[in-house]
Amino acid sequence: MPRLLLEKHKLNYHPDVLFKFLKGEIFAPITVEISPVARCNQKCPHCYTAYVMKPEVSPALIDDDLYFKVIKDCADFGVKALSVCGAGEPLLHPKTPEAISYAKKLGLDVALVTNGVLATRDRMKSCLGDLTWLRFSTAAGSPERYAELQGSTEKAFHQMMDNLRDLVAIKKKNNLDTTIGVAYFLFEGSEKEILPFVSELKNIGVDYVQIKPCGDFEKDNYVYKKDTYRLVADELEKVAKLNSDDFFCQIKYDSFRRLEEIEKTGFGLPAKCWGLLFFTTIGSDGKVYTCSGSWYEEKDSYGSLEKNTLKEIWESARFKEVFERRSITDKSLCFTQCHNIPMNAYLMELKDTPAHINFI
């Protein structure tokens, strides 16, 4: 299994883009996240995008032609990776498997994040090998808690697990390079299920499991209990010992500790979110938004891909205006688990070049 870097950013592996950034040149975002769907087949009480999944806020599905136009725009502009996830369950869109294969054909790396219930063998067999990675997300490791924490059913939990087994089997049979993982969001009451669940995932043959917290998001009035991981410290030590040459269990301690620090000292953010230049989001309406904290906020939209190409939008006066305003960080707009946070620390340091850099 290749080495997986799941906790930190990977900007240092893109020196060409960083060079343009430091010179103030325009460049394509490295990764684009597309939300082909703004609805879900589950109702997780902790979902931080639940407030946008309403008919009066967002279209349920992106138009088929626009879906493929968005992908081509990304490839034409020089985007390197497309993450298919967003504010809903992407496999509710019937064209998502075809769109994944199309993106791969155009030279993009492609990832899919799903709750896994719709990721059946029949739906995924045509596109599984076109994915760089596939990740199932779950808030529970037992049928009973799954039904409660996912706003779903015990049957759905078993379907998710069966789908994982099927897709891992397809991967092994066809010797695919696709990395298959599971994100397990940790909540109270998980003491008895963590070890059996992660052990079963290892037995199934997934490549990795992330154990991570949810975050806080003022726009959705959700607050995560910060000391959750301390309540199950002994169990986390046990699952960490399951690591092997072909299985990686990552406990995101840095993320848990950052949440605790936020509770003690407040949500400390860098003055500017430079990360918006490297990562952007596209909604089911075909509009380009600054980030996952601004889904379907018209004022935070750079433009519509129905009217312009991604390159035209990125080079527009509207982009500059929205970026300059939205890149000024604000705790009321930012998600406490935003992946731009560690990226921004790195970028701020690059911008503030110290003296005597040649004395290494």
C-alpha cells in the first residue's frame, strides 16, 4: 500500500503552483470539489450542510450537461483533481459513475466521498478503477447507533458494509489501484463498537480508517462535544495497534486537540485564507463558490459555469472582489475542521519570508 498522508496538506508537492502564488500570478486551483447533489438519503443530526439542502436554497441535482461541462472546464483550466462529494450524497445523481469515468479520461485524478449505501456493485463496477480514492463516511460502527446517528436504518448499515465487501473484492480481483477507505466520525457512546468495527473493516480489506471529530459550524448551530476522544482513549489505543503493512488506522489527534484548544482560547484563524486559491467548490447549480462554508451564498459565488468557463471566472474582476472579501477569515463563516487551516499556516509562513534564508 502506498504511503498515505491523511492529516496534513500536500502543497509542498506542487512547487510550480507555489512559485506562481508567491509571484502573484493567476493559477488554476489544484483541487475542485463538486457537489452534483444537494440532497441526501440520510438525515445526520450533525450534518453541517443540512441547512442548504432545501428546495428554496439549492437545486436537488446538477443538470446532466452542466455536470460534464464543469468537468471539462476543470480539465481545460489545469485543475489536477476533482473531489465528488459536496453538500449531499453524490450517488443520488444517476450520472455520477459516468462523470467519474469522464473526468479520469480527461486526465483528472478523481475521488468520491459517499455514505456508501448507494455504492453498490452494479453502480460502481464501471467507475471504481477510475477513482484515485473512494471513501465511505459513517458516524457509527453498529447497526443500532447507525440508525440513530445517521437518521437512517439498521438495514442501511448492513447495506453499507456489504457494499464495502463487494467493492474491495472487485478491487482485488481486477488489481485496481483505487484506495478504499472509511471515515469514522467519533461520537459519545462508541466505547463498545470502535474496536469490533475497525477490526471488521481491516478484515474486509479496506486500506485505511480515519477516526475523526466533527467540527463546529455557527451557520448550522451545531456544537461538537470536544472531549469525546478522551472518553474512549483506551479503545483508541487498541485500534491503533491494528496497523499493519496493508492497513492504516489513523486517529486524527491533531484535529481533536485543535477543537479542545478552540474551546479554551477561541477559534484562532490566520488573518487571510490563501487556501481559497488552491481549492474551490462547485454547487449543484453550476456556480463556483469560495469554499464549503459558503455553499449557495450568492454573494460568495465567483460566477456561473452555465455562462462562463472556469478559467474565465477565475480571471474575472468578480473573482478578485469576492476573494478579497471572503479570504478575510471570520469565525462565523468558517468551519472548525476546515482543511484550509493547516494549509493557511504554511502559506502565511511562505508569504512572510524571513531574513538570511540562504543560511539553512
